[in-house]
Amino acid sequence: MRIAIDGMGGDHSPNSVVQGCIMALKEFKDIEIIITGKEDTILKELSKCDYDKTKISVENAEEVISPNEHPVMAVRRKKNSTITTAVRLVKEGKADAVISAGSTGAFLTASLLILGRMKGIDRPALAPLMPGVNGNFIVVDSGANAECKPKNLLQFAVMGKNYFENVLEIENPRVGLINIGAEEEKGNELTKASYKLLSDSNVNFIGNVEPRDITSGDVQILVCDGFVGNTVLKMYEGVASNIFSIIKKEIMSNTISKLGGILLKPVFKNIKKKFDYKEHGGAPFLGVDGICIKAHGSSDALAIKNAIRQAKKFYDNDLINKMKHEVEYLDSDN
């Protein structure tokens, strides 16, 4: 398997990207990596490492798209950017997957313009894996589409189902619709219409899920429009971060609590690990006609390595072709 990686995407590139690639090569023996970026810069980082020179190559790309640039304009103007070059390698058949920790908007735009959408999918969706009390779950969409139609949410559910069954190896995952109430008649026009579509589909739809129940992890796939999904995602990240800060502050407040904190250190470490985005690697763009993994902007080497692991799982399970077969039946007029 060959993987193209944006060498200049993210807050800690290119060092984190290069180090993550080296870590991945040690763990996965059947991969090759192409890093896109300024050749002299990437080669300088690689020169500090001990690795199999036949496993990593560099594709020169002089331009970098920053998160502050307008995605569509930047992709069209900077045709030789690290992101567009990496995506183009997949289009040309020189790579089987692409990973970037750079601008989410630019990465999605480049993926759509260069690779296109799957047949049967109107809009791709961002689907990050999140930790729940009773297991992991995904929120589809988490920010790619601020406005959606009911048929889009049905497509999100079908793609999420395939992702869970083939990559996360969970049979017949439960699908829920994020809403303000559990009753069928609750919500706006989008959720009411989506409820009916999901109920009539072949996914394991269990009904509406209120925001307070999302984090239980009892429902593996939560569907919603990107505005709601991105709000849920950022709220969840913020609450988790603040809770850890409060706990740390309380532990350090007196001698007795400090002693208790020492005893509970392994417990806190395990909990923190569950909430660490680095353990999951990245979020896939479901619905794009190719394996596209969006790594967190602040990814370190471990996060990059795990993003590579996730891309490899997609490839090994032939998820793109399986998903194409599943979504072909969807009626685009729903």
C-alpha cells in the first residue's frame, strides 16, 4: 500500500509528519509513503532519521495552504500546494490513500475537485471517532456541510454503517438521529423528514438521540447536519478538557488530595488516553471517491502514525468499494 501524506500540514510539521511516518514503517511492513512538501526541507528532516530509504519518497510541492485562506480559492490558485499534490497522487494511481493535518476546508475541497464523490452520495461527511462511556461512536457530519437535506442524513447513516462494520469491526451498529427530544415528532423539518427516511431504510435505526445521551456510546452512529455536528464535537472536546483541568486543580489543592491523586494516577492516565485524539489518528471524509483521512491540526508523531494505521484499515478492508456497492441503491430523489 502506498500512502501520500501532506508534509507541511498541521502545527508541528514537517517534524511530526516525518517522525510519524518513521513510526508507521516500523509497525507496518507492507506500506510505502510519499511525503509532499519542499523537497529540501523534507529531506533535511529525513536525514535525521534511521529508516528504510526504499520506503519513503518525497514529492516536491512548493506551496502551502494555510487554515486562514478561503478553501476553494486557495486550492484553485495553489495547484502545486502540498495538499493538492498529495490528493493528485491518489487520482493518478500513484498512492492508495491521502492524509493531511492541514486546512480541513482545503483538504475537503481538493478531495472533491480532484477525486470527486462516490456515485449515490451528494455530499461527503467528516466522521471523527469519539469516546463514549460504553464504547466509541462517530458523529456524521461533524462539519463538512452546514446545511443538509434529509437524503444527505440517510447517506451519512449508510456510510457510517459501512465504516463501523468494516473498519471498526462492529456488526449491525446502532444509528441515531441527533435531536432535541426522543419523540418522533420533535425537531425541525429536517429532523422530522430524516426520521422517516431512516426508519424506512435498512440501517439499524433506533430513533432520536438527545445530546445528553450522545456520550453514553450506546449508539455508534449519530447523524446530523454539519452545523450541529461541529457544535457537538467542539462542545465535547471543550467539556472534556475543562473537566481534566478542574480535576487537576482540585487534586493539587491540598496534601491529602495530592496523595489520593498519586494513588489514582493510573486511572486518570487511562481516562485521558481514551479522550486523546492522537489515539484515533484522524477522521475520514466519508463519501469521497478515495481514502482521505483528516488528521488533527495539532497532530504529533503518534497521531500521524495512527492516521496511517486508519488509512491502512480502509485499504485492507476494501472499504471504498464496499461503500460504493452499499450506497448505489439509494434513491437520489429521497
